[in-house]
Amino acid sequence: MMELSSSTYYKEKSSSSSEKEEMDANIRGQIESVRVEFPRAGYRTLLEYLKRRGIIVTEYRLRKVLKKFSLHIKLKRRFVRTTDSNHGHKVYPNLLGDHQVTKLNEAWVADITYIRIANGFVYLAVILDLHSRVVVGWQISQRIDGELALDALKMAYERRDRPIGVIHHSDRGVQYLCDKYISFLTDNGFKISCSRKGNPYDNAFAESFMKTIKTEEVYLFNYETILDVAQRIGRFIEEVYNEKRVHSSLNYLTPKEFERLIKVE
């Protein structure tokens, strides 16, 4: 174990019962402090967040504390269909498949979800860079239409300095295959890719992000207006998800940390 003068290191050792109780209470306090910002963090990501705070605890001890104080996450499973694939627009083949993405702006994935407010629903459209998992574009609207999807795409396109040759992957929803959306993609050099019929795993990374934002933000709050949604969702995407939330698939880096690292290399 490397020496960290400012760290606290918790491990299994011979201690009195009162000392163990005190250590467990301290670890519990650190877990609850992390979960103020990351309410759905599981034990693997908790280990990383604690380490970033200078708290070194073994996986075995962390699991014991989670069990002891009933701190395991209980996930809610909800589903509302937002994809309308019953339309006459052209459907494009899946260009991802077994394709290995190795650089930024090689492939973007798109998806839409709903968010409940006091008098109905609003809708969130996102664009993610598949290599870094960074949300590069997003938009909120009271209408689930092509304009919503296109506004998110335009944000991503401008933020990424108008790249050429990006694979744009989405489901078969009319929002992504309507004339205006397809015209923007073709006019700006995108390669258009769609999920296969009846195969939800083809857009798994975008759907994984939507699950994250639902369980770590949306389900935890009651939004009154679209302004409430815009403020909280914008903060979650830009300040929490992109900048602070670690990913096991990125070697426990945040999306922005991963991008900064590969740009340096």
C-alpha cells in the first residue's frame, strides 16, 4: 500500500469491539457523504470516490459496512416507450455491430427519455461520444419531436468543432429519421446508423446513460416546471456526470478526465 500522509486507511485488524464500531461508523459517514452527490454509487465506485477523498478501505470491509447499515442501493425499474418506429422514413443499417471505437468523434450515440413534471412530461435528448462517454450535446423540450433531437445534435456538432465522418447511431425513432434530421446528418458528413429491429442492446450505451440519469437524478426529485428540469439536468450532465462520475469502463476515470488523458497522450 503506498503511503498517503493525508489519508485514512481502514483495514481488518485486531481491535476492541468499541474501536471496530467507531471505525465502521466513520466509514458509514464517508459513504453517506459521497452519496450526497452520487446517490446511486455501488461499492466499486464507492471505493474510487473514497480513495479520491484520501480514505483507503478494503473491498471486504466496505462490503461489511454496506451490509451492516443496510446501505446497498435498491434500484427502481421503470419504463415508458419514447420510440415511435412506425413511420415511412428510410431505416439505415447498423454500422457499429462489432466495430471497435478507438478515438473521439468516431461514433456518437443518441437517445431520448421522458421526465415527469407537475403538469405532465418534458423530454430530454442526448448525444454521447462513444469513446469517452462524454455527453457532448443535450436538449430539453415539452415536445418529443425532430426539433428536440436536432437541437441536441447541433450542440454536439458545434462543441466538437464540426467533425466530419462521425458515425451517428440511434434507434429507429421518427425523431432521428425525419427529413430535417437526416438532411443535417448527410449535409455535414455523418455516417448514419440505426439499431436493428427489436434489439434494444444495439443502443446500450445511450440507454445506460439514461438509466444513470434517471436513478441518480430524476427519481430523487420532484420537478415542478421545465425550468426546474433544465437547471437540475444541466447541472447533473455538465458538472456531475461529465466531470465527477467515474466509469469502470474508463478505468475509473470520469469522462472528461479520460478525454484530457488521451489528448495529452
